[in-house]
Amino acid sequence: MKKTRVAILFGGRSAEHEVSLQSARNVIESLNREKYEPVLIGIDKEGRWFLNENSIQLMDAGDPRLIRLSGSNNEIALTPNGSGSDLINLERNSSIGKVDVIFPVLHGPYGEDGSIQGLAKLANLPCVGAGILGSSVGMDKDVMKRLLRDAGIPIGRFVTLTEVNRNQYAYDSLSAGLSRVLFVKPANLGSSVGISKVRNAAEYEKAIELAFNYDLKVVVEEEIKGREIECAILGNEYPRASVPGEIIPKTDFYSYESKYIDGNGAGLEIPARLPDHLVKKVQGIAIDTYKTLECLGLARVDVFLTPDERVIVNEINTIPGFTRISMYPKLWEQSGISYTDLVDQLIQFAIDDFNKRNRLKVSVEL
């Protein structure tokens, strides 16, 4: 039986580049080699694509702080040809074969925001995960929150800053309208990169400067006191929810270091210790969030559970981490799906959705 060629994309032009490299290693190791042939494509921080051939070539792979792509001269490009897409060796200007599906393991901008998904659509290729719309609105915390609010899904109060209006909002006015303690975040980034927890005007000014280093839009959110619960979603039209898990930060909040560098930076309670009615409530809101934002394939929905049993959505991640300490695969493993089966199902969901969309008419019958 002919194997499906899966182009696994990792790295990318993002502050989450190193996280992507860690995630990609685990996806590659879990790929069923009897069904799939991996085509490993590393993207450097300048956006150049390199074929990594038989292995993911990383430097300092054992250290999450130093992990990086090794040098390569095998630069490639993906070129649409109508019936699929060819990988072209740019040095020799020759084809090195087709791929059947794209599996982006690209966190943050240029990978999780609709960019790669748009390229896949132009290349007429299935792509694992949400499409252009679901990816872009899931990435943008401002747009995401507005859509969820309009759908009646509970979210925390927030204010969005841009270069145009940032000087109109001071700490005193925001803390009076939201909460004394505030969270300041780049709107289009994940993995807690550029996020600050602030308690006074001086901290707020530093946090704003930091966040604007990563994005042109910054979200300021109220502090919500509650348990941090995460729920993994899997599927297309009929998505399923995993058992919920709980993050128990050992620091001030669940930071980048706690997520990806320090394996002891946070406690993970999987499944979360919740009564059945709250498990169902979390799962229901997670699925509603997924559907509202037009997601496909996979996502992780993060919520707060308050002492009075309100479930408030914090955010959605349409390409959640796949590192050895990431919640998404751990939640499904606890729900009865192994890492290998999970990767297999994600690829099949991408192919199924692609086939359905390819049956749509592209011309008018007169």
C-alpha cells in the first residue's frame, strides 16, 4: 500500500519557534511509519524552508532554552500545480516529489494564524487543523473574545490597545474598570510569550512596552480568580472533548518557562478533580467555543473555573503544544487515545475535510 506523504512543518518566523521544534520532535516520533512517509521541513526565523530529509536536525535538542535548527543548504519551496503541489529544490531548480498532506507544527504567527493554512489551500493540499478563518480568529485574542461574547459564551472583561489608542488608557482607569491586578498580552501570540501580570502603574508601562514588541495590538484583561482548567477538542463537524485537566502553577502564573522549559514549573492534574456536572459544563463550553470559532481537527480550550462554579473562557489554541509536557496529548492519552493514534486521527480529519471541500462546485452551471 502506498504511504501517505506527510509534510511536517516546524520552526517558523515566530517567538514560539523553539516551542515548535520541541513539539515537532514528538509528532515525528509518533507518526505511524507503516501508513505515513514523513517529509520534514524546517523553517528558519527568516522564513526559509529546508528539507531535513531523514531526521529532524536540531542543535542542542536536549535543552529547550538552546534548541535550534541546524544549518542546511537544502533550501526548498512548495509550488502549486493544480493537482496538488511539488516540492522544489531551489539550488537545482528541480522537483523532489509531491506531498499529500501538510501537518503544521508551527505555533504563533506565520503558522497558527491562517498563513500556512492559506498556502495549503492555494496548493490544493489537506492541512491538519483549523482552516484560514478558524486559525486567524483563534490566534487573535481580541477578535476571538468579541466573537465569543456575541455568541453568549462567558469571557473575562478586556480592553484592546493599538498604537492609535494606547495613550488613552492608563493603569488607574483600566484597573478601576477591570480589576486591580491586570494581565497584559500581545493579541496574536501564544505560549505566554510577552505576557505580564501587573499590579501598579510602573509595572503596567513596562508590560505595555514588552507586549508591543511582539504585536501591533495588545489585550489588557481583568484578573479572574479561579482554577485553570484545560480541555482538548478533536474532530470536524462532530468534535469530541477530552477529560478536563487542571494546571496548578507553582509560580505567579503559568508562564512560558513553566510550559516548555521547567518540567516541574507547574503541576498537572489529569483528569482534573471535578464533579460530573462540572466536567460536562467545561466540556460543553469548550465544544461551543470550538464551533463558534469555526475550528477543525484539533484545539485546546483554556478556561477558568471560579469558586461559584462559573466557567469563563480564557483562550483557544488551534495548534496546541505537542512537547513532552504539553497538555493536549496528555489529555487525550488519559481519555484513551495514544499519541500515535492521535496523530493518525488528525491527519485523517484533514484529508476528510479536504475531500468534502473539493467536491464543491467551482464553476456556474448555466
